[in-house]
Amino acid sequence: MFSCVEVQDYIDEWGEVSCSLKFQSYSIVEKPGNPARPPMRRLRFTLSYDGTDFHGWQVQPGLPTVQALLESVLAEIEGAPVHVTASGRTDAGVHALAQVVSFDLGNPIPVENLRRAVNRLLPPSVRILVSAEAPPGFHARHHAIAKTYEYRIWRGETCSPFEQRYVYHHPYPLDLTPMHALAPLLEGEHEFSAFAASDETDALGRSKVRTIFSSTLQAGECRLVYRVRGSGFLKHMVRNIVGALLEAGKGNLTRDQLLHFLQPGCPDKAGPRAPARGLFLVSVEYP
């Protein structure tokens, strides 16, 4: 039993179909000589979401999360549970312009029909941008080689209600010169323990060394954007980096102090952490 979402254009290959609505159950009746039902497929979505009303990406009992929502929609289409793996977890309130996920599906629905079907069932705050077949074994997190994040700050006295969900409103004096000077110091391979929040994986002793390929600050009239591209990021890492740069702009953090936070085994913590609403996952790269 599969679900039907405008499937007449492909179902004839597999058998007769009874389907009178845009979304309802249907069954495949095998005809003599028809191929067997297709095996599980590995698929890949690129999706965008407004994280304001979600408690992050990862499933949490009793709380609305992007993963839980997407898995429930795919399960409705598949008629069975579907587990979705993302390139990484975004925190509560963090947005994504192009998150990448991988999953298996038995339903033979073409990828473009699947994208349209899932978008019909999702709320407007989550959209599937691209749906594609993926190689067997493709893993959205393990196979990612780089990610880009962007943090947006609004410096004007008044923040538009159409901006306030997607920026950190900071209408206070900042000296941008040290901020511009310190941002590139984060580039290269460093241990980012001082910029990471503790989480459940700490007990496993995993390395907190990451490589930052680029770290830049772009200033407009009222908008300040920090953009960082790296091999991977730790929990709250980008928000703590932004908090440190803001401290530099306030005159509270020097070059030597920032370099101290990058020393292996640094016992101190950088910050304070910038709010989640200004952070966007911009892109995920694969080989």
C-alpha cells in the first residue's frame, strides 16, 4: 500500500491503480510480466525552514521539531515510518536556507512528484527546494565536506517587524575595526572547545578540532553579517564566535584574548552567546 499524489503519469508501468483524489491510498495490482515492486531508494532533500517556531531540528518528545514534522509527512506518504538524517542539527530558533537530508523510501513516486506532495503537507514555514535520487549509502552528515553559516545583525535604532524574526537587533555602538581584524584569526585548524556548548557527545571524547576555511564580516548601513565556512561546527559554535566578535566591537575582547580561546585545552569559555534568531545555515557541500 502506497499513497497517491498525482501518480497516474508513472503508475502504468507497475500495474493498475485506483485513485480518484489528489491524495489517498491506492494499491498496485501486478500484471503478468510486470517487474517486481521497486526496492528501497536512497533519496536526498534540500530544504529551507524558518526555525522560529521549532525547538530545533532533532526530534524531542512533546516538542515541535523540523525532523519530527518531516518524518511524519514522509511516513504518511510511505505508509510506514521513515527516518530522516540531516547534515547537522540546528538549534531552537535557528533557520536554514539549504539544509540537506537523506532517507530511504520504498514508494516509487518520482522525485518531483514527491517534492510537490511533501510541500502540500508541510506548513509554509518549511519548504522542500530540491528532491533527488542519491547514491546507495549516501549520508547527509557523514559525507558533508563543508558548511556555510551566516549570522545577521540589525544595527539600526528601529527594527522592522518583517526583520525581527531573522536578525539580532543590536542598536548599540560597535567599533567595527577590531571585529573585522579578529574575524580572519579564526581561519585554519583550531580546537574550538572554548566556543562549544557541552552536549551528550562530550562523554565520548570526540575531537573538537575543526577547520575554518573563511571567516568574514560584511557591514552595510544598518546590517552587519558574519559569514563563516568550515569543515564542521560544534554545538553553539557560530553563535559563540559572533558573541566574541561583538565583545571585540564593544572593546571587551582583544586579539590576544581571542587567540587564547583558540589554544588547545583552553579551560575558559568565549561568548556571550548571540541569540539564535540571527543564525542561518546557508549551504552544505559534498564531494
